[in-house]
Amino acid sequence: MLRRVLESAVRAPSVYNSQPWRWRADSIAGIDLFADRDRHLITIDPDGRDLRLSCGAALQHLVVALAGLGWSAQVDRFPDPENSGHLARVEPVHESPAADVARLAPAIPLRRTDRRRFSSDPVDRDMLDALVAQARDWGAEMHLVAGAAARTRLIETITRSASLQRQQAGYSAELARWTGRYAAAGDGIESTTVAAGIDLPGDVPMRRFTRGALPQSTHSLTHVDASTLMVLSARSDDRLGSLRAGEAAGAVLLAATGLGLATTPLSQPLEVRRTRDWVSEHIVGPQVFPQLLIRVGWADPHSPPLPPARRRAIDHVLQPPATGT
Ligand SMILES: Cc1cc2nc3c(=O)[nH]c(=O)nc-3n(C[C@H](O)[C@H](O)[C@H](O)COP(=O)(O)O)c2cc1C
């Protein structure tokens, strides 16, 4: 069972597909999740927020995978006060899981980051509200960017963050490292998952990873992309807040996938201080702390299904059980 649930946990999204996690599975103490600091993207993510969001999503996928197999989970976050890299300990409990958690399990192998243009069909408000509720249930808050004017201003902000980030020392080198990985490494951004770059007015700009090799359907270039932008925020501006926001991100993305929607997590505008401050002030307001943008919409009906992005083998992310436990 352990391998099976870990196979599902590592299907979680992660910044640059860096998979910044290590796991330790011990039959007595449960399953431990650690941050893999060798995979920390120090240029774009000096505070480790993206890293904890990614690990939080993996933690959430683990809990959902257990639920899919009929188990509940007891989650202890930051269980070791002397080790901030020990993000969580998960104890499987042989009790029926909550139905709404188990219901997310079938979406794990189906979810993808879709960077292509979406269809011109807007997403129903009921569905968007259900995603906002998911974020809340998993310990975060989510704001819809409603209205054309707000969307346009956020798009301008994303564009500004991209330009500021390109000027940042080390940005291009770090990006090149994670886009130029060998297939056998099982990580990084493959050009086959990056849409061939055709930005039309009104499109949400994607991060410029590398030359895109994922064709866009020509049909999708003839209409407006009606995707909705949402801002996921933490309830506290600390390590726990971003880990829990990662869990909420995992839940929102799986719930959207379950509804048949396409999604793109976008962190770029929140990695640049100036543009993050703008999002804070103009979109989410005080008392919450923006962590991740999520673009949601209907995939263009003429677009082919996306292949899964690669992952490292479980043996590469699993460390031996601790001795003496
Ligand atoms: C915290 C976080 C930040 C991300 N930021 C971006 C981003 O700015 N642009 C983007 O295209 N994808 C972004 N992604 C998506 C990842 O690149 C994607 O999850 C990874 O490549 C694996 O692909 P998959 O989601 O299809 O499994 C982000 C994901 C996470 C969890």
C-alpha cells in the first residue's frame, strides 16, 4: 500500500517540476515528508514558499490516495521543532475517510498543468464557487478575479513580473537548469509540456520556459480564451501558511480535474516582491497572503489530451526508515 500511495503523492504539481520532497515510510511511525533542500530554487524562491506549496500539494495527494484506498489520515505538520525541513508526519488510520476527500482520488492520475489556450466557454459560477469552497476546506482562501478590468490589470501585472524576473541575476541560469534536464532525470520542464508560444491579446501570459513543442490547435487561435484567474492565499504569512496553501492548491486542482476542467498553477507574479504586493493590495486585501495563481477553464475541444509530465522513481525519493523507531 505504501508504494501505491507514494506513487500518487509524487503526481502532485511542483514548481519547475522540481519535486522538492523526500519521503520516509516507517510502518510504526507512519509516513514522513521532508523538504529536499538540494531542489530548492533559490533564485526565484528565496523564502521557500514555492517549495512548501509543492510539498503541501504532495502531502494533500498522499492523504487523498490513502482515502481512495479506504484509510483516514492523521496529519502532524512540522512535527519536529528542531527540523524545519520535516514538513509533516502522516499516520494512516484504519477508519473510513471523509467521502469528499476520497472522491478526489480518481483525479490524481488525470490532472495535468495545461499551458495552452483554453476554450471560449466560461466556467460556471457554481463550479468556481465549489473550488473556492475546496480551498477553504483545506485551510486556505481563494479569490476569483472577477470582471474584465481586474483580469486585464492582473495580466499586466503578470507581464511586468516576467520582465522584472528576467533581469534578476541567476534567473536565466536556474531556468536553463530545470528546462534542460535529461529525460532519465525524471524531473524538470519538458518542451513537450510547453505550448508553442502564440500569445494573443487578452491571453494570460505563461512563464517563458523554453521553446514550446506542444502544438496549439489552430481552432483555439480564432477565439477568446475564457479562462478564469483565481488567487490562492494563506491564512498566515509563515511556513505553516504556505504548506497548508499547498494542500489547498492540490485540492483545488484535483477538484477542478474531477469537474473536467483544465488548470494552470502560476507563481511568477508572486515571486517578485513588487507584483506580489500589488496582488495583495488590489486583489486579496489584508489578513491573507497570496501564494499561487490558478488559471481554470475548459480545454479547447480540438486540443489533444496532454501526456503526463515525468516524475522521478519512488526509490529516488524514499529514504530508509529511521533506526530506533
Ligand atoms: C508552487 C507551484 C508553482 C508553479 N508555477 C508555475 C508557473 O509559474 N508557470 C507554469 O507554467 N507552471 C507552474 N507550475 C506547474 C508546474 O510547472 C507543474 O506542476 C510541473 O511541471 C509538473 O507538471 P504537471 O503539473 O502536469 O504534473 C507550478 C506548480 C507549483 C506547485
